Amino acid sequence: YRLDGGGEMNKVSGYVNALGTIAYVSQQDWIQNATIQENVLFGRVLDESMYNKVIDVCSLEQDFETLPAGDQTKIGDKGINLSGGQKQRISIARAIYSQADVYLFDDPLSSVDSHVGKHIFENVIGPNGILKHTTRLFVTHNLAYLPQVDEIIVLKDGEISERGTYQELLEQKQEFSEFLLQYLYKAVESGNEAMDEVEPLLYNSPLSSELSQIPLKSEQSNAEEVSKSEEKVNEDAQADEERIEEGNVKLSVFLFYFKAVGGTLCVATIIFHVLCQVYSVGASVWLSIWSSHENATLSERDVYLGVYGGLGLGQVLSMFLAAVTLYIGCLNGSQTLHNILLNKILRAPTNTFFDITPQGRILNRFSKDIDVLDNTLPLVIKGWFNCVLSVLAILFIVSYTTPIFMVVILPIAIVYYFIQRFYIATSRQLKRLESVTRSPIYSHFGESIAGASTIRAYKESKRFIKESESKVDCNQTCNFHSIIAER
């Protein structure tokens, strides 16, 4: 059995009853790459009245006014266009909207300023908040909230050392009371706590007389704002959608790759492939000439055999050199492009690149795209050379032996041109779609891993599995049609 209902803790001994549904707000906020409304609803049906009430108690209305599309603003990877406080309040809103029976709050107010935190506690978590009829387990580092809770549980070395109401723990004058006294003494003495946060701890408390002797700082010092406004974010930053190129591959792309491979290796690869095919055609033509001389003398046969053997040896040697130069060139090109990509990534500005580019897209570039450069592209180039040069060689041999065939080549070439034109456009776009639909798989996987505890707590694992399967199906559909188009 899982103690927290979310799969994060194993029961060692004893028993626990978890009745009803559970909502969980982690200390490390987790936001989906979706709109703010979708993050709050979290797969549930929209109830306008409940939704507006949740937005109000979480102080999100003013934030919507500053965002370009309000609650329909799409949040980028890891909430790139929101501050830490905004993301935490959205997490709290998600929990409230779930209308669960039990709420687990793991220090959710640590990322918001003191005034917003006070508003959320009073209107959400506190005894008069929207969740007052539910069970709330509230972990906090802010002692100012303790007088308003029903029961305080003090942990020491992972075990319960004290428990009771605020007044009961103070009257016991044990470790909690001593810790609270030290906390208040340092806070009031240094002026780091606003008086409106310290006063609730002193109200009707036996610690009041002990703290009355502490010399307070000047009024100006005590009046200083403890809370700082939430960190500024680039509100105009929007998740950048991955573009799908259309039309022919630009010549500049080919030239850039050839430059990465190296001009010498490109020329050498072409020369050796051409020589390999020339030797192959020459061997076929020479064999044809040899076979037409049935009555050749012994010396002539030796000449025919020597030339044929020389052509075969030249073909093997040129084939070997063509393969070596091709694979060395492709390896050099792959390393060069990888280093360029890595250099660009490491020097990319945070606010204009990483804030709007999902991690899945970056992973896709460094994984699948580099794999294509390493493994797929060399085979494709080799196959292209062999196919093109073989076709040209066959056409040459047939035309040489049967000149009338040249009359038939022209209409066949025209038909082939239109078929190839349709095929290349289709195949090219399918491969682009396959590449673009792969990035969301990586992004969704990383997002699900990061929010695993939240997903399990809300019992949304099946929905996320279905979403992942849907993205994989979309990618594999494009991949399947791309493979079929090559047949």
C-alpha cells in the first residue's frame, strides 16, 4: 500500500486509511506544456462557476490581464513564460478544482510573496477558506500560519516528536516552544519579519512576556517590506511551434553539408564511384568483345584475360576507395554538424531560445537527426551513387549495342520524370512530418517523468499513457507511410 496515495512512499509498518480522492501540490511546481486553463482543469470538464471561484481565491485574475491570451495563453516547456509564484498558484488552483476529499500541500506558499501567501492561506487552506470542509495536510516553513491550524505535528529525525494544537505545544514548553522562541527572537531582532506575520504568533501566547524585552529596530526598519514582488518573467515569451519546411530542399542545405564533409573528400568520393562504374562497364564491354572473337590465338586470349583482370582489379580498388572516402566524409560531416549544433546550443540566449524551445525538440536534434547523419545518410548516398551510375551505365551499354533503343529512351524518361517528381515531393514531406511529430514524444515523456508524483496523486496515469500512445501513433503513422512510399 502507498501511504500518500500517489505512489511516493512505501508503508513499512502499521496501517493507514485513505478515504476519498487525493489532490497534491508539490513544493517543486509542475506545469504542463498547455494553456493555463488546461493546467487548472487537468483533464476535467470546465465548470465556469467553479473555475472562476478558483481563479479568484488563487489571485490569478491580475496575472491573466498581463498575459497575451489570458488563461488561454499556452505555457511553454516547464512554464517558461510564468514566474515561480504564478506556477505555484496554478498548481494550487489545479488541486482546488479537482474537488478532492484530501489535500496534500507540500510547502506550496514558499514561492509566492507574503501578501499573496496570506491571501491564499486565508481563502484556500485556512479555517475559513474554500477547502474548510475537507482534510488538509499542510507542510510549511512559515510559522505564522500555525495558530490557525487544527493540529500541529512536529517531526524530528523522521519521527513524530510532538503533536497538538498551537496553545498546547506552547504550554508543554518542549522543543517546539524553544524553537519558536528562537525564531521569533531572531526575526524581531533582525527586522527580517514583517510585524503582521510575527503578531499572530504572539497573540494570547505565553511567549509574549519573554519577547517584550527584545529591543525592536526603528519603525522605518520594521516597516520595510519583507515580501518582494515575484520574479519578473518575459511575459511575451511564447512556446515556439516547430515549423515544417515545404517545397524543395534548398541548394544552400546541400552546399552546407558538402562544406561540412570537405571539398576534397566530396570530389574524391564522386571520382572513385564514377571510376568504379567505368571499370564495371569497361569489363562488360571488354567481355563482349572477347566473346565475339571465338578463334582468338593463345596470345590474344592472354591479352583479353589480362585486360579483363586489370579492369576487375581496378573496379575492386575503386570500389574500396569509394567506400572509404564516402564513410570518412560522412563521419567528418556528422562530427562537424554535431559540433556546430552543440556550439550554437551552448551559446544560445536563455530568454530567446531555451525559454521558448521545448527540450524534446533539442533532444530530437541530438538523437534522431544525428543518428540519420551517422547511419542512414551514408547508406542513402551510397545507394544513390550506385543507382544513378548503374542506370547510366545500362543505358550506355544498351544504346551502344542497340542504337535503336535511344528512340525509346526519351518517352520513358519523360514518364519517369513525372513519377519521380510526385514521389520525391511526397517522400520528402512525409519524412519532415515524421521528424516534427517525434519531438512531442520526447517532450511529453520528459514532462510526465517530471510530474510523475502529481500525475499519480490525481489518478491521471491512464490519461497520460493514452496521450503518449497517441503521439507515438501519430509519429509512426507518418513513418509507416514514409516507408511505404519508398517501396
